[in-house]
Amino acid sequence: MHARAAKTASGREKDAHDVAEIDRMGFDPDRFARVAESYASMRIECVAHGE
């Protein structure tokens, strides 16, 4: 939820719309934990640079 806090603090109109959408979608801690676990175990390769 760091993104929501940053967008709230920015005061920009676009960010206010984003905050409203974040609030509309809600936050599911269990789902977030699953996504974070999957992301942490990902391996990302850059085929364009052979990395």
C-alpha cells in the first residue's frame, strides 16, 4: 500500500483518481502475499542484451 500513500501525498489530480481506483479494488493481504512470493522467485532475462 506504499503506492497509495505516495499518491495520496502527491496532491496531483491524476493520483487522486488512482487512489480512488485503489480504494475501489480493495486490498487482500493473502493475495498480496501470494503475488509477492511469486515475484520474489521470478527470474527475469533480457534477451535483447543477453543478460
